[in-house]
Amino acid sequence: MKRLRILMMLALTLCIMVLAGCGEEEKYNTAKNEVLTLMDEAYKVEMKNLEPLPYNELDKTYEEAFEKHKAVEDKIQVKLQEMEKLALKEVKLNNDLIALKNTVKEKDDEWLKINNNILSIQKMVKKPSPGLGEDPWDTLVKKRAEQRKQ
């Protein structure tokens, strides 16, 4: 009778342990879907149109876009930390997390590269000529702004 009782307790304990671990993969997959959604959101953050802006406002525009992108990236990092806790217990999840982290890094680097290139090109195009006075582009932009106000 005691053996049967001990055997039943062991079986019950084993069932509880199995059931306790089942929800981790579901939580992991939910967090992964949120990270993928946030990655798309971070990648879609764009600078406003740089064409009509004067040279001295280009950096400000880039900084605004970068701050928006960084805010989404911070959310992604928080989710990845949550996923790391879940993935420690299973090798399959851990391997998937490593691949996901690499993908996040690649997308972030790609966003930075693209926007830095756009900014550099616009700066090169609008760079004021030294010694020739005020930039004609800035003068034109200021005139058009005054015309719109009137």
C-alpha cells in the first residue's frame, strides 16, 4: 500500500512538472511574434523629406528619426531579455533566440546604414560653398517660407 501511494505521488509530481513546462514555448512564440512586429515598426521609421530642408536642419531631422527608431529598439531589447529567460530551459528555443538576435542586429544596422547614407548624400548636395556667402538653396527656402506666410 505504501509503495502504491509513493508511486502515485511520483506520477503526480511528474505530471505537474511536465504541465508546468508546457506554457514556456507558447510564451516564447508570443514574445517572438511581438519582436518581429516591433522589428517591422523600427525598420519603417523614416526621416521626413529632406529635400526642402536647409543644410543646418538635416542633422536635427536625422536625430528625430533616430530617437523614434531607438525607442522601438529599446522595446525589442526588453522583449529579447524576457525571451532569454524562457529560452534558457530548452536548447531549441535558445538556438532560435540566437538567430533572432542576429536578425534584429542586422535589421538595425541596415536601418542605420540606409539613413546615414541618405543624410550624407543630402549634406553633400546642400553643403554651402565656402567664401561665396549664403547658400542659394537656403535663400530659396527662406523666400518660399515667407511667401507661404503672406
